[in-house]
Amino acid sequence: MKSQNYQNHKRYYTPHHFIFLPLLGVLGCVAAYKSFNDESHQLEWILFGTSIFCILYLTLMLRQHYALGNQNRIVRLEFRLRYLELMGKSSKEVEQQLSFGQIAALRFAPDEEFAGLLQKTLQEKLSADAIKRSIKNWEADDMRL
């Protein structure tokens, strides 16, 4: 497996991102085209296009809702555990000062950089992207969805 870093840390699921969703997009475009150009079956094409749009919308929203909800909870728990292990105290006070994006970005920092990067984030209010760019030795997260 290729080493993970800032440039390649995004992940795609081929059947979903490159087959199913494009197919729904093509079917939606066909339905839109036919609904304007096939007057004898215009209502059917409008209904077909509306159905395709609803399937696409539900697919995206449900997939995102369940997977990201669970992943976000796990990322927060990982932050709390890591903070406790490295700092020896509860992370409640620090966690309240950070956005979820900042917490998620800090998970890519190795233990040696974590404390310093956390302090810098708290003092300078670094964005999640700025945190990721500040990491010198990227620690891969190969197990996420």
C-alpha cells in the first residue's frame, strides 16, 4: 500500500463513486433531455427523472449520515484517548476549544508532533487544512471509510 500523505489522503469507493453515481447522473440527464424533447411521453420522463433524483439524493444523504456520524464519534474518542495517554489528563477543556475539523486533522500527526501542534492550534486558531499542512511526518489513517 502506498504511503499516505496530504496529497493522497482522500479515499474513494469505486462502485459507488465511479459506477453507481455516474449512472444515476446519466439517467437523470437522459430523463431531463427526454422530458423536453419527447412530448408524447413527457409526464413519464418527468416522473422518471424525479425518481432518479430522489434515489440519488437518498443514496448520498443516507450513506453520508451513517458513515460520517460513526466516524466522527470514533475520531473524537481517539482524540480523547490519545490526549489522555500523551498528556496524562482529561481532554474536556481542550476539546471544547477545538472544532471537529481541527480534532480530525490532529489525528494525522505522530505522537512526537501532537502536543506541539495542539498548542500551536490553540494559540493561533489554525484551520484543519493548516494543521494538516504543518505535519512533518504524516501518520496514515488506512482504516477509515
